[in-house]
Amino acid sequence: MSQMGLAKTEKQGSEEQSLLSVRDLKVTFVKEKGLFLKRRFLIKALDGVSMDVRRSEFVAVVGETGSGKTTLARCIMGLAKPDSGKLEYEGRDITRLSGSSLKKHRQRVQIVYQDPYESLNPSQDVFKIVSTPIRKLLGEKDDSRIRERVASVLRDVGLDPTEVMYRYPHQLSGGQRQRVNIARALAPEPELLIADEPITMLDAEQRMNILSLLRDLKEERKLTVLMITHDLASAKMTSDRIIVMYLGKIVEAGPTRDVVSAPHHPYVELVLASAPKIKTKQAARKEQQETTTSAYENLPPLDETMYLERGCVFAPRCKYATEVCTEVHPNFEEISPRRYVACYHPINRAAQ
């Protein structure tokens, strides 16, 4: 079954609950490598991605840097245009939205950015940061109602309005900044919240607190949450379902507990075997740089990738790979109930 086949299967019987529908999404761009003798590569940031996200579901899209997960988030937000494919939100094609329709979409779909230090305007206080989407996306003009709404959403994310409302970002801790980031995203009352690596820049205690907050907000507000992360441990703590990406393709998907306890794809097995430890910010940045290199180091030059299929995208790093793995990328198939994998040699099948 193809990834589009998966999406159709998931959609059957749950069409009314489906909030987001992605069909065969493709995004490509050119990457240069080398200091003096530059080589150009065609990067398939998204290569035929299909998926559904249902209402009030917490889905984690997991993959290392360069897997395409942030590109997917940008497309869902309407911040990037795919080369081809369909991306529908409540049955409307996001790629065709403009003007007031696009503005309404961005009110319904909000994003929490990775870096709480760079994503907040240092010249604005917390009130200004959180009130801006209330004014611009909800069109609220009454100052007293705006102040009440800002105070309410700050309390919802665990901040005392009397203490932080008129402080500037540099006067807040990293955890407080990320809570302000979340408050800003919640201010226009979205239906879908995208959390793009929301804990990468935080210390261990703050990470746990933010993950717990996201889960609580999902339950209390009946939010649909799509969390982008490279960390399976975070996905295990928070999500209902995991979608694992590698080099622009979905390689495994299923209920979180099942995927983590008995992965079917060798890539997921590899990630679990090197489960993330508590890292400093510097170590986390270094790890991201290293995984970006390892993900792309086996790509052939641009003139080859334009015309040739290179088999399974994970084959160059897979200890189970055989000749067939280098010829054609495997179909994405349901091999056990609600478990989908793109692999010629799926593992842990007996565990189901």
C-alpha cells in the first residue's frame, strides 16, 4: 500500500473527525556541498507524504534533522508551497488560500517555534507579544477585553499575569519564554497547534514541564496537536500516534505505545537504540549538525537524482538491507493492525 493508500484507509470511517488531510505532498530544493568544488544535490524535502490528523488527536512527527518534518509544518501553516500534492484543512485546499481566507487559516492553525530566545521580539513586552494575534487575527479592538484575554491565556500556560505581563523577554527564564511562545500561539484560539521542536533549547526540568503543559492544554482545550520532534522519548510521553519520517518519506506510523515498544522499521529501531540522553544546549546543536550530515552524505549528485530512483532511502544505513532494498523504495503497507511501515524486511512482526 502506498502512503496515499494509507491515508485513504485511515480516512474511511473517520472522515467527520479528520481535521487535516495530506495527499502525496512533494517539496524539492537544491543543496550545494563543498567549499571550492561545489556539488549540487536535489533534496526531496517531502517525497510523496500522505497522512491524516483527526480532531483532538496528539500526533508526533518524528525524524532527525533533514527528514522533512519542519517543511511539512511550514506547508500546513501556509508558509511554504508544495511542488505538488494536496493539503486540505477541513476539506479546503490550503495551497490555494489567499487574503482573508489565508488569514482565517492562520487563526485556526498556530505554531510554537523551537527557539524561545529568538522567536520573541526583544523590543516588545509580554502583553504586546500575546495581544498582537488577538488584535490582528481575531480583530478585537476593546482594550479591556484584550487585557482580560491576555491575562487568561497567560494563566492557562502557568504564568502569573501580574508578574510577567509587562516584562520583556530578556527578563524571563527559558521556560517562561517558551510558555509565552505557547500563550501567543493560543491567543487567537486555534484548533490545530503545531509545536516545532518545542523543548530542544530547554533544560531537563523545563522540558518535562513544557511537555506536560502541551498534553494538559490538548485535553483542556480539546486541541489537535501536531508535535515536530527528533526525540522519540518526547513523543512517547505526549502523543497518541507517531509518524516517523526519514529523508522526506514516512517510513513508519502507528499508535505510540506500539511503535515504541516494538518498532517495525529498522530506522526506528536504530533511533530507540540510541535513545536521547539529557544534553546541554551546545550538545543538542552539535547533534543536529551531525545528524544532518549523516542523513545526506550518501545522496548522489543532482544530475543522477533527477532521473534515477535509488531504492529505499534508508538502505545506505540499514544493517538488514539486501539487493532489493537498493532498487525500488518499498510500498507503505499495513502489516499489523493500525501499524504501517515501508520496509522489505520489517522487524518485530512476531511481537504483535
